[in-house]
Amino acid sequence: MTEEAAIENLRNEGIPSGRIYFAGNVMIDTLKGHLEAARSRPVRSQLGVNGRYGLVTLHRPSNVDSRESLLPLLRCLLEISEELPLFFPLHPRTRASIERLGLSDLVASSRRLTLLEPLTYLDFLKLLETAGLVLTDSGGIQEETTVLGVPCVTLRENTERPVTTSLGTNYLVGTDPEKILATAQDILAGRGKTGRVPPLWDGRAGDRIVATLAAIG
């Protein structure tokens, strides 16, 4: 299991404790295995990053497929960008929706909300580690920001990674612009939570899985 709460969930489903193994999070193995290479990437200088900034990702159909859902989020991002410049690598689905829904002029109206092509993992990881704030609807980014100690505002009503909110740096705020803005403003004012890394999110989950498989094999 990747987190301790999942152990109790399996027990509640009738799985015997002897068949449950807490190994950690293999996704963090990937992050830690690539972090040093990411730190050498020149993406910040290529983008002209100077000072504090935020990073945005949006791709879930519930957020980007309709004007009713996407427009309020874009307006919210524009407002946050007045205080903190935002970089927004666009998922192909999101880019297509912005164009299809006639929102291109809106996002182009601000020089502080910078739309980017999709980034390589190393370039994205570099920007992620040094961001002052992340706004996202991604599941994996909630985990990565918790390990990196970066404040993350998740624009969803639920999450499959509850430990990132209970222990980590993640805020699950939904899609209400007022809640998003209030949370972002608290973080930028230095009132955000510190968070801590969940147990066994140390980059060695794969080793523990292999050792466990060898022991029970």
C-alpha cells in the first residue's frame, strides 16, 4: 500500500492483515530518481523566470470541457496572476477547449498568465520544485508537491490521495472561485500549512516491493 489509511480500507473489505504490505509510493521513486537531472534543466532561464511564480495544470473533462466550468476557472487564474505570475502548460484537451469555447482572447489578455506547450517531465519537475504555488486537477501532482514541500491547490471536489491533504501541502478546494482565491491568497500571504512527507515516501518503495515479493515467493 502507498499510505497507511489504505491499510484500514483493505481490512474493512475483509483482506487479512497478513496479506497487506505497506511499501510506500513508487511514484515518489520516479520523482526522486529524476530530481537531480531536473535541477540542471535550463527551463527557468528559457522562460525568463525571475522571482516567485506559480504553476497551473488543468485537464479533467469536468473542468475543461464546458464553458460553464472552464470560464470561471480561467477568470480565477487571471485574478491570481495579478499577484503571482502563472505558467500554464496546456494539455491538448484544454487547449482545444479554450479554442472551441472562444476563450483564447481572454487568456491572451494577460501577460502574467503564460500559456506553454506541454513540457517534458524533467522540465516540469524543475518548475514544480521551485514554484511558490501550484494549482491543479492532477492526482500525481498532489503527491509530488507534498514531497517537494510546495503548496498545492487542487481544483476538484475529491481526491484519491487524501494523505496529501491530511499530512501534506495539498488543499482540496473544489471549483468555487471564491474558495480558490481565498486559499491562494492565504498561501501567498505566508499563512499556508507546512505539511510533511507521508511515511515511506522516500524513493525506496520499489526496493521494498521486490524484497517483499522475494520473501513471500
